[in-house]
Amino acid sequence: MMNTTTTTTASASLAPDSTTLVASGRINRVRDALPGVVYPKQQELDHYVNEGVLGVETLADGFRQSVERYPTNIALAGPGVSITYSELDELSTRLAGALLSQGLQPLDRVMFQLNNSEHLIVAFLACVKAGLIPVCTLAAHREREIGYLAELADAKLHIVQGDDPKFDTVAFARKMQQQSSSLKWIMQVGGEPQTGILHQPTLIEEQAFPAACKQLEAVQLDPFQAAVFQLSGGTTGVPKIIPRFHNEYLYNMRAVAAWLDYRPEDVLFMPQPMIHNLNMGCCFGPFLMTGGTVTVAPDLQPETLVSLIETTRPTWMMLGGPIIARLETAIHAGRVDLSNARGVIVANSAAKLKQLLGVPVHNVFGITEGVIMFTHRDDPQEALDTTNGRPVSALDQVRILVPGTEQDVEPGQTGEPAFKGPYTIHGYYSAEERNRETFTSDGFYRSGDLMYTKVINGVTHYVFCGRLKDLVSRGGEKINCEEVEMGVAGHPAVAAVAAVGYPDPVFDERLCAAIVLRDGFQAPTVAELGAFLEAYGLAKFKWPERIEVLESFPLTAAGKLSKDKLRELVSERAQQTRSA
């Protein structure tokens, strides 16, 4: 197998394509397999290589091409931020060299716990170039998630904000370091330098660019190796780790860019967390591989978002319910000029949002584990309005199964989708038992969702219609009900708890904790329960926003808790509250 070398010089040669690789008789497989990572079966990998979709380019190669082609294009833009591709390349190269100088080595794992900023993108690209593997945690994660994931991934570096006025991220990282057997370094990306903590701006400033380039010449990146550890929404406890490989993640990004026709002159507005797979794999990732401009929103205040749109005039936008709610007043007032927009990406409300915005809108269905579906600009209106489109790769395979079986449903019937393809997961990291449950006997990944097919003008489209998994999707953030129940169950007033979602016009769903009280105790308020869960170490976005006190839970005919009936009850009461 050909090993590619990361450099940032314009004269660096690109890795050979997959045709050259196959013709040379070299073996297409990972050089140094990481324990716990499930790699594709050789026969399937050879198929994708022979089809020309998986080659020997890495994510670093893909970004380097953009730098060579569009060095003066603006890569990152926002309040006080304007960074060209050439400048972003140098900043990330210098940081990559600095991290290696500290003692980090290729394939070391790095915990990312950052808010959106240009520093996040610089750090991400630096890790990619140095062969370090980002573990994509959220800024909102706390002891339960960070402690578990750092230990599981054997992470060596923890990157935190350093200047968050609401939470002392450095103190938190120090606490995690004391509890972890692997975390050796902490790096802050903002704020004043602190003793014993790496400081990203200082590391960059003190690292000479030529010396960093020289260091990276010695780093042999493997296109078949894990590049990023993304996280699942989780169905049992904390999130699971999803390895994404250099060549398949690059292919994912390029396939999305081709499907949506991203161009070097495009400008992206997506203020949701950059570290999410949706943003990385479908938004900022494809943009950086295309030469477009990624806007950076420092916060989600309505005035910040409106100002960012006014000053950058985005051509592409990713809008979830909470973001639309922050913008709607300004949209109706005519303050949001979308005349430049070529497209808007949403989850399931294309028809409604098109009426509000007056621009082309594309529904999306995607999972961090792999397959991405979009409607296409050439689709008939019925498909654009009522479906989630089709997979972006011709090699993506989709089966709709009778839940709990490997039997395909009849065409048009609702079932559980299962996926296989060049960029779909082969197994969670260090989760053998879960992998046995999650994949079919022929290697298809069971998503736990509900979906059916819809044939329009002879073309099959897919319609997402719910989840089998016990998850709540609050504004795109996946909340595992079992994890919340474990936390709430420890409250002294709670005898029993069941967490369920209920419909919400802004966030799609919110979380309710239905509880049975212990004798002699009063129910905690939402605020009191939140304070308890904060001390427990649960991320704030997972805290219940409604509490229902019940004498007992509704049961199934078999005498077990019926979450379907409980959801109905909570939804009815929430609707009554809104009506009142």
C-alpha cells in the first residue's frame, strides 16, 4: 500500500489514484491496525477501490488541493475573522508541528471539547495533518461523557475553550486529567495562558512554519486508517465511538459537495456545533474540500446570526428549528436578505421552510454511522416536499427490514432501514457485543430508525418517519433516555422514572421526566432537578424540561412499561399547557 506524506508546499505531489494503486498490485489495507477499530472486510474494500470511490488520498491531501487551487479564497469568515486558505494552511501546519514537538505521536487520540470558532477548525486540521485522531465530544459534555470517552479512547490531549464565561473549562479539564489514566496534556484555544496548560495561539506563534513543514514530512498518513472518532447519539448509556477513515470520510465529503453542487464561490452558514458529523461531513468539511467560505458564529444570539447573514450573504444554509426561531422575526421584518442563497438544508420541513424563505430547500437524512441522503435540485416538487431524497453515493445500499428480523418489507411499507456502502460504519470502536446486535448477517448496519420508500417518476426516494431507538432529538441533539433515567433515578425524591420526548414547535422534541415519588417527598422543580443533574455530571442539553408526577406508569399487556402510552399522555398534557 502506498503511504502518503503530509506536506503543505504547493509542489507536493498528490497521492496516486486508486486505479494506479490496483494496477501496481499493492495491497489495499490499513498498515497498522488500531485495537478496537473495526476495518472493512478486504473483499468489500477492494470493491470500493476498484470502483474508484476509495483511493489513497487522505483528508490532508483533500485540504491541500483546495489550498493549491484557491490560496486567496476566504476559508473562514465571521465577526473579526477573515482567514484565507493559505493562512489557514499555515496556522494548522504550525500547530501540527507544535503538537508533535510536545511529544504527541501519530494515532494518539485528542479530546475536542470546543465551541464553534476558527480555533476549532485550525486545531482539527492540525490533528489531521499530524495524524492525531480527534474525538468529537461536545462543549456541553461533562464528567460522565468526557471521563468515559477519554478512558475508552485512551486519549492523550484534551482541548478546551479556555475563555468560556459560563464554565471554567480549564478547571474542568484539570479535574478530568486527575481522573484519567491517559490524559497527559491539556490545551486551551482562547483566554489568557495558564500554568501547565498548552495555549494554542502561543504554540502557533512560537512554531516556525518551515520547521513545522519539515516535521510533517516525516508523518506518513495512511488513507485506510481512522482519521476521526465521531460519536453516536447512543442508545445505552454514553455515546459510542464511530471510527471514520481518511479516504472514506474524504469521499463522503466530496460526494455531498457534488450532489449539492458546492462551488468555490459559495458561502456556508451553519451555526450548529461544527464538531457534529452533520456539519463536518456535509457542511464545513465539503466546503473546505471545495474552496468555499465557512462562516463562524461565535454565539447563537439572534443579532449575531442576523449580522453574520447580512455581512457574509451565504449561498448555503443549514437551519434547524431553534435557529429558525431565532431568525424568524428578522426574516418577517425583511432584515434577512436571502437573495444570494442557492440552497437551504433542513431535516424534514422543506415545504414549510421554502414558503417562509422563498429559496430552494433540501431535506436531509443522515447518520453519523454513514449513509447520507439529500433531495436533489433536479427532483420533482413532490420529492422535494415529501421525502428525504436518495443516498449521495451510487454504491450506497439500503434495505428496509421488518423490525427485529432480516426480512425485507414490501415496497412502500414502513420498516427499519439498514445500510451498507463505502462510507458506512463497519463496527463501533471497542464494542463487540453492540456490533453483534447492530449488524445483519450480511453486514448491513441497522440504524434503529423507521423509513419507507416512495417511488416518484420511476425513481425510489426515502422517507424518514421516526425512530425505533429510545432517543429524543432536541433541536438535532440526540438525548439517550436511559442515560437520563439513570441520573434522575438517583434523586432522593424519585422512586421510579421514565424519560420520554414530547412534540415541540421549535426544537421538534423536548424531554420529559415522568416520575413516581417516594412517600413523604415532594417533586423537584425543573430547576431543582437540573441542579441535581449538574452535580451528577450530565450535560445540560440532556436535562428534562418537563416533569410529570404519576401514581404509576402505563403498562403493556405483558405488564411492562409502555413508553408509547406514556408519550401520548405527556404529549397531551404538554399540549394542554401550551393551550392554557
